[in-house]
Amino acid sequence: MDTAERVDLVTRYAEEVVTEDELEELLAEESPSAYIGYAPTGEMHIGHFTTIRKLADLLRADIDVTVLIADLHAHLDSEKSPWDLLDARSEYYEEAIRGMLDAAGADGDAIEFVRGRDFQLDEEYTLEMYRMAAETTVSRAQRAGSEVVRESDSPNLGGLIYSLMQSLDVKALDADIAYGGIDQRGIYMLGRELLPDHGGDAPICLFAPLLSGLSGGKMSASEASSKVNLNDSPEEVEEKINGAYCPQGELEDNGVLEYMRYLVFPVLAEDDEPFVIERPEEYGGDISFDSYEELETAFVEDGLHPQDLKNAAGEYISDIIDPIRQRLDDQPELLEEAYPEKYA
């Protein structure tokens, strides 16, 4: 695979790359590395799947990938995960991520999993964090993490340390590429500023788009109807997609179309399969699409009915998460121990 092909794999479906020139130079080398971190807080959902699918691209581009289960971060961010649940939630996250990797056609064994406490309590890491804290103003730390950690008029100290630790993780994990959702941009821009003065290199940053919620606007972890969870039953998936915000011809805040663009079509493309909407002959008969662009044109310009789209989308999405659902259903203790208030 030549450099251009590697660049295409890494950047497809990405929201932003900082910077593309740096990435092209890196991918001309033999063994670059990338990392992504997940703080084990609430249940994983289909929004996570879009970032996991990208890990499959990174592996295909011959990039070493590390997944950080950021357990300490999960507690530092306003105690979103209680201390006594960190181990259970970390175990659930790793298993769910492995399931998503398998569903995306990637080899989970080719990825290295680490937890924050494996290295974030080491003396060298801690001393560098103190140095960063001495050099960084409160306002700069708040600005960096404003899209990630909970904010208030009187922020917890943990939320300020959060951004410094995430920046330092890049160096500690020896990552050339820092990958995450576009909401992580402020933190990694801080890392690009700080790390050269702390014995590291400014990382190349690769950002994934954030999916809209099914109810319109931003996806909310606290609103069940705004997202599809990995263990939702086929009936629950169908119900959520059928109730989703999807006005005829509108693209903005349309979570159904975003699911199609960033999840369904990339998965279908791996098997060179079209997206097929089945309809009775009286309503035009079956129609198939080989690309998301074709589907979008049909929805915006050609009068594809939202309900026809929803009917097919719900089925495809349910099929995609089915192996993950089965994996989690076969290990009910994972969710019971991680989220006892809901499952125990």
C-alpha cells in the first residue's frame, strides 16, 4: 500500500486532520502509531461505533493502534463514574470495544489495550503533570476541556487536570496520532502547544464527527431515545429510528442520515454491498444505493420518503450491532456490575 492509499484510509469520513501535510509525511514511514482514549462512564452506544470503525482503517493502513481505557479520567470528570465502579466499567468498555472491532471487520488482538492506572500513577508521568500544571492557567485548561468535561461556575479541580493528563497521555503512549471526536479538539490543541516543552512531539490530530441525536440536535447520554445503545433489541432499534427526527429533504441535525453516512455505508463498502430499501411496487418498488451521496441526493432532491428510509435504516443498523448485542447478552454480568442501578 503506497502513501496516498494510506492517507485516504486514515482520513476518510474524518471531520478534520491537524495537519494533513504532517500526516502525509508520517505515513511515508513504516511504523507510525495512533491512540484513542475512552473514559468508561455511561454505556457505549452507536456513536462510539463510528470511531471504532475508524480503528479498522488505521489497522489496514499499517498503523499500530492503542486504545486507552481512561479510568482515572472517568472519575476526574465530576465523578461520572464512581470510584468503586471503575474496574467494572473498564472491563465492560474493553469487551464492548472488542465487539465493535470484530463487527467492523478488524482484528481486536492487533490492538493494544491499556488502562489509565497502568501508567498515569508512575513517577515520571506525575512529575510531568505537575510541571504542566505550573505552566497552565485555569482559564486555558477550562477552555481546552470545555467541550468534554462538565462545566460550572465553580469547576472541580479534576476537570482542570483532565485536559493536562489527556495531553500527557499522547507522550506516555508514544503516539504519533491522537484520535478522538471533534469535541476533543481543544484538549489536543493544548497538547500540541505543551508537549514539545515536555520531552514529546506535537501529535498529529485526527478528529471524528459527532453524530446528531435521533431526537435532533446533540446526542445526549442521558436521553435514551437520542441514541442506539449497543445492546438495544431489534425492536428497540426500530422504535428509536422510526421516532427519529428526519424531516423530508433536510440534512441538518438528521441523525438517521448521519448513521447512514458514517456507519452503514462504510460497513457495506467493506463487502461491496449496496443499501437496499424494500418497497411495494405501488410505492415505486425496491431501490438500491451504492453510495451515501446517491442516498442523500434521493432524499433531498428526488422525494425519497423519510419513512422508507427509516424502515430500511433500522433494519441495517440492527444487523450491524447484532454481533455486539449477542456478545454483551452472553455476558450479562458485565453490565450488571458496571451499571448496577440499571441492570442488577
